[in-house]
Amino acid sequence: MNELVIEAVGVSKVYWDGTRTLQVLKDVSLTVKRGESVAVLGPSGSGKTTLLNMLSGLDRPAEGIVRLAGQDIHSLSEAAKARFRNEHIGFVFQFYHLLPEFTALENVMLPALIRGSREAEAKAKALLERVGLTARLTHYPSELSGGEQQRVALARALVNDPAIVFCDEPTGNLDPATGFEMAALIENLSTREKKTVLIVTHDRGLAARATRIWNITQGNWEK
Ligand code: ADP
Ligand code: MG
């Protein structure tokens, strides 16, 4: 695998709110190496979620290039991009995005089933154990606390053993103790498993565990 796992060059994003345009990202360039974890710290509204959406292929930048493990993600067809994401990217959403009609176990199994894994259930159970949720396998998201849903979301992001993990405010909705546990789990992804991790957050305790911190302020993306 390419040493530069995440590479963004001149990424810009503009939103149209119906009456005017809003430039959220302007000429953002960054690189993250294999096994590195980078925390992007910035206030609410500074464009952190937008950045992750651009870097992970969830949304398309107005300008710029994003390469993940050397692959220009935005040049892929929708089907190829979905496959690439399923195989190589784990994404922990700010508001979990668990499927409400599936249990915790089923939510975690789903990306592995899509990939065609025969060990989806065993992998999902092992990950749910790792995040301390063995007693919640058959619970539905509505029966779980915010912290539990966040941990299910982390387990789901890891089920296909992705090389790259994006985390959008993974401790944002957690109490301090649960946030601390989550931060430790995320830290292990890069230190022990050599995954490449990009976290956006306003949690300084979480950011302090990263190998590198990138501070941003509104409209001012500086390294
Ligand atoms: P953060 O994650 O740092 O809080 P976001 O990336 O969610 O910031 O949003 C950055 C700015 O872009 C905010 O001002 C937000 O209102 C605006 N924005 C985000 N998504 C959209 C959208 N789909 N359409 C229009 N404006 C948006
Ligand atoms: Mg956000």
C-alpha cells in the first residue's frame, strides 16, 4: 500500500443554500501516512463534517483531488466507489446512522455481508465484545443509549478490517467516562493495528492522543 494513505490536494467545497453560496472548504491540502492518526480540531460550523465527507467519497468536492491509498476516489463510478468504501474505509458518523429496524449485531454484520464474508456474524460478535456490548447484541438502536449506539457504530466501521478509519466527533455525544473509553479504542486503531485514522473533533482530550493535530478555525484552514 502507498505510504501516503490519505492525500487531499486543493479541495474546495461550496454549498448553495437557495439564495447564496457558502464556501466551506477552500483549497485544503493534507496528507496522512500509513499508521498515523490525525485529529482535526475545529469549532462547530468550521467544515469538519464536510471535510470528512469529501475525503471519504461520501460527497464530491467542487475542486481538488482526493487519493486514498493512491486511488483517486472521485474518479470512480458510484458502484466502484461503494465497493472501495466497503473494503477499505470505516466511517464513524457523528450521529451514528444505525439502521433502526436492525439489531446491534445485524447493524455490525451488514457491511461484512455486503462484502460476501462468511464470517460476518463471528466478526461482528468479536467486535461488539471489544467495545463492551456483548450483552446488547439483540437490542435495536432505539433500545440503546447514545454511548452504546456510538460503540455499535465503531464496531460496524471496523467489521471489514479497513485500512482507513474516519471518525466524525466520535466522543461528541458521550459522557466523559464513555468518551475516554472510546478515545482509547480509537487510539489503538493506529498504534496497535497500524490503521490510518482521521478524526474530526472539538474534544481536546481525544485530539491529544493523535500523532498529529491540525487546528482549524472558521474559514481559515492552516496546518
Ligand atoms: P462542522 O462539522 O465543523 O460543524 P459542517 O461541515 O457540518 O461543520 O458545516 C460547515 C458549514 O457548512 C456550516 O455553516 C453549515 O451550515 C454548512 N453546511 C453543511 N452542510 C450543508 C448543506 N448540505 N447545505 C448547505 N450548507 C451546509
Ligand atoms: Mg460536524
